[in-house]
Amino acid sequence: MQLFRASAANKLPATDVDCAAKLSAIFNTNAFEMEGSVEGVSEGLSGVCILASRINHSCLPCANHRYNAKQKTYAIYASRDIEVDEEITIAYVPPTQSREVRRADLRKSYGFDCMCKACDLSTGFGKQSARNRAKIEELQAGLKASRKPGVRRSGEVEPLRRVLGLLEEERLGGGYEAERYVPSSFSSKDSVTDSADSRVELAVALKDNDELPQAVAEMEIAVELMGYNYGKDTVYFAKIQENLEGLRRASVERR
């Protein structure tokens, strides 16, 4: 893993500006953002990885990627069973966005048009995938619009179950950037983008609906997914584990 600081480019001689611009462009299309502190610097870090940066994009990824600040390593985790001879791919953009948004983001940031199975509208699979992900976006938007501070979320149970069903149909059940949405307590975030996070949100809704055993069951699945896809030594896993223990205590106290 190599680290890059944008300020370094400002120290180059004028004759090297073109070279710096080219190197910067290459770096920006291959680097991963690094969270946490590295070499005493806690912000503004990105890294190019010898192997991970060579992994291609797919809107049907079979792997997740995550920086582990404790180990100072960048890890690739399988998000589902990988077939023999299947290429290992990750998602450069949130795969639950609509086809149009995904392709526009990829074109702008990476300079290519995605041709994966989910983007190919010439097939029945691609057309159904487009419908599924449009429905996911619609359900997410409805959930976001309905949420108000201090209001119980018991009415979200069925919409969240529909989201989970669609994610599984799209083979996105393993998780994608769930740490962006895992609450440190039971205060919700705005988006639900993957199976692990959707199950956290469903557990919250079931808790508000006084269905604590079911809430615990959903949170246990979320913890398993998070540990499998992002590692049990990450801060995200610790947060979601705390949520599970809190639900378990509440369930025992209710008996």
C-alpha cells in the first residue's frame, strides 16, 4: 500500500507539472480512501494497493473491500460464494443505485461505461435487475421521507423486508459499505443499501413494534454478515455487536 498526500504535488518543479497531473489522474482512479490514522496522519489519506487496486468493477460484485486501521492493511472479503473461474470484482459505486446513476458516476469518476450483466438491457436479466434496483431506490426514498425524529418506526417492517428480498434476488445480500449506515446506538441513518444494514434497520423497526425476539434474530444475522464481510476486528463490527447486546438485554428484561 502506498500513501499519497495532495500537498506533495505542489512541491514539484514546474517542468514536472504535466507528469504530476498524469500521475495524479492514475492515482485517483486506482486509490482507495483510508480511514483512521496512518503514520500519525488522521485525515486526507488515500492508498494504492499492489493487488486490490487491480480488481475490476461490477454492479454484481462478489467481494467487498475495507481498510483496517488497526492492522494498517486493506482487505478484500468475499460477499457471496464465488464460482470456479469467476473473476473477483468489487463495486466502485453503490450497486443499489439505478443503472443510469451508476453508469453516470462510473463514467465521470473512472472514464468507462459498465457492461456487466446488471447493466446489459439487451437481456432479460439486465431488464429485471434494472426494475429491482429501481424498486429498491423507491422503497428507500419512501422510508427516508417517512422518518421523523422521535417517531417509532414500527411501520417500516414490511418495506424493509421487501428491500431485503430484492437485495437477495440481486445477489447483493452480503453487504456494501455498511459502516456508512450502522448506527452507534438505535438512532437511524437515512439510507439502507445492503443486507447487513437493512437487517439493522429492520431490527430497529421490530423493536419499535415490540417484537423483540424477532429483532434479536435479525440483528444476529446482521452481526454475522458484518463479521464475515468486514472482519470481526473492525470498529463497525464492534458497533453492531453493541447493538445486538443491547437488544438481548431488552428482550430478557421484557420477559
